[in-house]
Amino acid sequence: MKREFFEPVLGIDFGTSNSAAALIDADGQLRVMPLDGLKAAMPTALFFSNETHSTLFGSEAMQAYLSGEEGRLMRAIKSLLGSKLMDEQTVVNGQAISFFDIVVLFFKELKARSEAHLGQPITRAMLGRPVHFVDDDRERDDLAQATLGRAALEAGFTHIDFQLEPIAAAFDFEQRITKETSVLVVDIGGGTSDFTVIKLDPKHRKNTERASDILATTGVHIGGTDFDRLLNLSHVMPLLGYKHIGPSGRLVPNSVFFDLTTWHLIHHAYSRKNMHFARELWTSYADQTLHKRLIDVLEDQQGHRILANVETAKINCSVSHEGAAVDLDFLDRALHPVITPASMGESLAQSLDQVVQCALQCVAASGLASVDVVYLTGGSSALQPLMDALQLAMPQATLMPGDRFGGVAAGLAYAGAVATLELSA
Ligand SMILES: Nc1ncnc2c1ncn2[C@@H]1O[C@H](COP(=O)(O)OP(=O)(O)OP(=O)(O)O)[C@@H](O)[C@H]1O
Ligand SMILES: [Mg+2]
């Protein structure tokens, strides 16, 4: 049924790695916004080009950066919400800009692309949020949500609401079930792993009050970018001196390797002070080839490229169940570190265990003995060792892979539409 005075609510899944948006249109149909060319998932990335002085977003930002264009790449900006860094200024294109303003720029672009697709202004938004932006710190967690809301308002939205990302994923799954089902929703993204145990029922879809169906939520700040960091530390950084023992029998100081493997800290590694520190490190190395590689990486600012190539190898290994080499040709053609299913399992074991424990805590907190279905969403839910570990931990449940990149945005769109029903009721 077409409604008069229809005001769409844009469901926005602002992800650590990818963002997506969707809404329910005037005909009650789900419309997924093609935010990135024809694709729905847009890398949460901005590139400030020194060459053209323009700002690029999504895949275009990644391509410009990876093609070697001079400029500054920003990724994983969601990880900064709630941190002190948010109000800090950084220099792009010779101008100082705060990280907060960078988030605003991203939201403005997402809004403009959605409006261009829909052909009408959009002022309402249903924003997704992880169960925890920040682990074990309520104040900073509240600050993160407030900052996200402020950024959306500054980008031009006038009405905003929030919904937990795993609950949104559950609402999307609910469109496909035919009978009451108890579900553990597992949303493993780039930055966080979020869990919800929820009673889904096709009869409840139009209810605006769902709190009693939600039996438990848990979340932990571990996701695909952490897996990339760990795989980078175990497979690539040793080639640059991480865990290398110097002539005095001591390990090379490791802060530079942590900066180089964390998306939002990489730039920090290239500061004048840190470069000076890294050059002086040569005395800590027994093998100078490793030190030279470290300096090459820092001077050529190859940290993002290494991390992106580790991520590619991780995905290739996960998909093929075979070893996948990390491309390091730009550094040294002789280097081909290989991520194998076994070495990946080993490097990630501790983190995956934390993720599985968090899933089990969610089921325990729900009061149910077990759930009918484990519904998997988020890009990292495809990680093979993780799926194996979840199935092992919950042998009675059926593991059901869902819409990995669009499910949360779709669920936010449903939540947004139900919220407007409530307003007009
Ligand atoms: N086949 C795959 N196997 C393993 N990991 C994958 C696969 N495909 C994508 N990923 C990982 O999924 C992550 C991105 O997932 P997603 O887009 O769901 O995250 P996000 O929503 O941006 O993050 P978050 O919800 O934590 O803020 C990346 O870390 C990526 O490397
Ligand atoms: Mg997500």
C-alpha cells in the first residue's frame, strides 16, 4: 500500500570495513542503496589525494591509494569513535581536519549517494551500533554512540535513532522464517563480534516493541581487522624484524610493528619522530637485511599495502582451504610468506577462542539450553576456523550462513520502517 507523505528512514550500517544503507520505500519494498558503483557494500575508506586535491570514497579511495597515488588513506574510522583521537586534528592536503570531521564527510557522501539513487531527500536515519563500541568502558561507549549521532546530524540528517547491529541482522533473518525460531545471531565484522539470542517469529514482524523477544546480547571488540593484524604480525612482520633477536640477545623493540599492523595507527609509524627512532634501531638487529626492509617499508609508506595484501591472503586461504601467499613483490620478489589453514588457525586461536566464548556467554545469558539456529552474518563469519570452532561449541545448532554484507543495513531499514509506523500510530 502506498502511503501519503512518505518519509523514508535510511538504515545505515556504518561498518569498520564496509558500510551499507537500505530503506523501505513507499511501496513497502526493501531498497538497498548501491553505494559503491552498483555494489551495496562500500569500503569505509576515504582518500585525500595530494595530486588532485580531491576526496575519494569507498572503492575509489582504495584504488587510488593502491595505485600509488600520493595522498592520505583513512580506514577503520569507526574504531576511533569513543577515543580521544576523535577531536584530534590531522593534516590532509595541507589542511588540518579533525577525525570527527572525516566521519562527517563520510556520512555526507553516503547520504548524497542514497539521495541520488532514491531521487528524493532523506532526513531520517536508523543507525546501527555494535553491542560494544569500546569494551568494559561504559562512558567511552556512550561517547562513541553520541559522537556517531552527532556526525549524522552534522551531515544533514535531522532525525536519528539507533539499533544494535546484531538485532538488525536478526530482523532481516526474520523475513525468511516461517515459524517461531530461537536464534543466536553471530555478526563478525571488521572491528567487532556481536551476538544476540532472540526469539524470532514471523507474527512479530510488525511489532514495534521487541524487547521481550531479545533474550541476551554480548559483544567483544575483535573482528577481521584484528585477524589481519595478527596474521601480519605472525607471517610478515618477522621479515622486518619483529621478534628478531639482536646482537645483545634482546628482542628488537616492537612498537613500530604494532603501529604498522593497525589500520588507524599506520600513519603514526611514518612520523618524523618514529622514523628517526626506527633508523636508530639498526643496532638492535643481528641481520641488517631485516632492518633495511623495515626502513624501506616506512620510507615508501607501504604499511597499508601490506595489510591489504595480508587481508587478501586471509580471505583466499579461508575460501580455498589452501595456502595463500601474501604478495610482497613491491618489497622483495623473493619473499612469499604463505598463510595456510594450519598457520591461520594457530595465529588466530586465542582471538577465535575469545569470540566463541562470547557467543557461549550470550546463549548462557539467554537462559536457553541451546538455540535452534546460529545465523551467521558479517564478512568475517566466513572465516573457516571460526565456523569450525562455533559448530564444535554448539553441536546441536544448525549453522546458517546469511547475507554477510547487506543483512544489517536491511534489518535497520525494517527497524526504521517499524519506528515510523509507531510515530504515525
Ligand atoms: N571470505 C572471507 N573470509 C574471512 N574473512 C572475510 C571474508 N570476506 C570478508 N572478510 C572480512 O570481513 C571483514 C569485513 O566484514 P564486514 O563488512 O561485515 O565488517 P564491518 O561491518 O565493516 O565491521 P563491523 O561490523 O565490525 O564494524 C573484513 O575484515 C574482511 O577481511
Ligand atoms: Mg558490521
